[in-house]
Amino acid sequence: MMDESIFEGMKGINGYLGAAISNFTGELLVSDASKLGANIKEASLTFNESFRALHTISKKLNLGNALSIENEMEKATVIMICSGEDARMHLHAFAIFKKDGSVALAKMELKKILDNAVESLS
């Protein structure tokens, strides 16, 4: 069973605002929005649909599996990663960081978190 503690390493990274993990259908499995103050469930569904669209177009263009997306907004950066369509568990994770946050470090940590999630759910 997975709980919010899976994000502990992420919470210590400069600029962290929130994170979530969903299955590939969009079902929210675990999230942390304590610093975000927004409905992370709705955001997760939207980000998940974006990733599913990327999976589809990536296949149509014969580019292989879609692995990550980084979106820069005016005030924040959203990092989204996929465990892999052919992984034991096809999961999507995203994290939101302030514009001046440690995004490079966050990418590495989010990958570790997603790997742990796949392992715990397999």
C-alpha cells in the first residue's frame, strides 16, 4: 500500500508545491497538495489525459514510448513522467515546483519515487 510518505524525498527539494501518482487510466493513487492549495485530483486527471495523448501521437509517429513532459508556466514548472507503457505497472507521476525551484533535482527524485511506486504495486 502506498501513502503520501512516498513523496518525503521530494518535499525537501527547493520549490516543491505538490505531486501525485495515477494509474494510466487517470485514477489518482496518491497525492500531496499541502503546499499547493488546489484540487490536485482534477489537475491529475488533466495531466494524465495529456500524457495519454502524447502516448498516442508518439506511437503514430513511430517515436517509441513517451517518457516525460516538462511544462514551464509563468509561475511554476510541472514535471510529468511515465513508468513505461510496457512496465509491470503503467503509472504516471507529476510534480509541481515554483519557477525558481530545483527542477533538475526534482526530475531525478520523481523517477525514484515512480520506480518505488511500481515496485510497491507490482
